Amino acid sequence: MLTRNFSCKTGEIDLIMIDSDGTLVFVEVKTRASEDFSPSESVVTKTKQTRMLRTARYFLATNNIENRPFRFDVVTIVLGEKAPEQIRHYENAFLP
């Protein structure tokens, strides 16, 4: 893991990691008590995606990282009041 809770004026990214192939991975983590009203991954809206992209670009620029592959993942955690907790990982959840 490179960093967690990275924030700047354009937004915030929960985790910034490096995959085994060297790809930078910007991760949004969403925790919900249940999915009674909507799936937890649905809260990563187009607006949130745009903010994450701007924040990722800021991170890349301020750390002089060029020409390196990167992607956006989403991890959802559903605590589940009536069922076991569920953790789901969506690799390449959206494209820039």
C-alpha cells in the first residue's frame, strides 16, 4: 500500500496501492449495514468517479508519476444484520 485516505482539494481516495504488475490502483471502499435499498456499489456514481479521476491525476502529478498504468477498483463491505458480512472486490470498476 502506498497510502490511505489521500485527500486534496479535488477529492479523496481511500487507498492507493500497487498491483503485482506495477499498476497503480486507486481504491474506493464502501461499507454499508445492508443492501436493503440499493447495492453498495451503486453509491460510486458518475460524479464520484469524476472526483476520483481528478484526485488520481493530482496524485500522479504531485508525485511525478508519468506513463504508468493505473486503474480504479471498488471494494464493498456489507455488514449484514441477518447474514454473514460480504466483501466484494470490483477490479477495473470504471474506466477513466
